[in-house]
Amino acid sequence: MRNTLLVTIGFAALGTIFIAQAGPPLICHPYDIGGAKSLPWSSGSNWDNPDKSYNIKNLAGDTVAILDRTPTVLVRMETLRRAVLYGSRDHEAARTLLAQLKTREAAAETSKTPGAAAIFDYGYFLSSLKQIEWLYKEDLTGGVDGYQFVEKALAIQPDSSEMHFAAAIMASSPPRPSERDEHLRKARAAKNDSMLAQNLSTHFQ
């Protein structure tokens, strides 16, 4: 009985850190967004599967246009994941997008009614850039921690289960165990969100 319990606990612990062991979690694990519109992408399950015909010079404009349509947080996450992978092939395009996201974030913070989405986008892109530094071979973030901006976004929308899901993944690498577990608890509390439930099952096993 005791051995069985220890094995069960061991598997549970492994499941908690699974995404951290399988590659940068913001980069190597695509999000299921159904048929929602995002940046062009080739078919298949590979995490790095860009559309070879896509003109990366349009990356900043195309990405911001999608984000400005106010999609779900999951769509924002997958769009920014694809954007950071396209940007690895054209660092100037990535820099341009980062600058535009920073401008949107600053405007959102100084608005009379601060908007969580633009603040989230900037923070999530910063964290994604940091996790893909090994491929870029340079740090475009300037040492700015993206997680702090997602925390600001959550202060505005504390009941956003999808945003807590994003924060839980961000808090997995670099590890912030207590923050990750709290975000994960709030994400799992979502009701009637089948797409989020699907992503939770694939990213936190």
C-alpha cells in the first residue's frame, strides 16, 4: 500500500514538471485554438512548422492586427508563439513587433481604463523571446521580465481562467512553483470552457 502511494505521488510530481522537462514550454508546445484565425502555419503537429510562403516582413502588422481583434487568450498565446518562431528567422521583424507591443502596453497602462490584453501580449511575448534565446543566439528582451506584465494584466482581469493558464505555463520556466500551482488552480476552476480544458490536459498532465 505504501509503495503504491509513493509511486502515485511520484507520477503526480513528474506530471507537474512534465512541460519543463520537454523543452521551453512557451515555445515547444502548440496551443489548440480550433479553427480560430492566427498567423499562417503549415499543417502537422510539429512545434516549429511555419508557412514557407509567409512574408516575415509583415510579421508585426499581421500579429498586431490579429491581437487587436480581441481574440481569446488562447489565440493570443498561439499567435505570439508563432510570431516568436517566425522572428527567429528575421530578428529585425521580431524587434519591430516587440516595439509595437511595448507601445500598446504603455498606452494600455496609462489609459483611464487600463486594458489587460495589451499588457498581457507584451509580457507573454517577452517571456517567449527569453525562452527561445537559444535559437535567436541573442537576448532581445533587454533583461525585462515578461511575467511581471502578465501579473499586471491579471490584476485587471483576476477571473480570467485562460490568462491564469498562460501564467501557470510562464511560471514553469524559470520555475516559480507556488505561483504556478496557484495559477493552475484558478485555470482549472473554469466552467464550460472545453477548449481551455483541452489545453490544460495537454500542457499539464
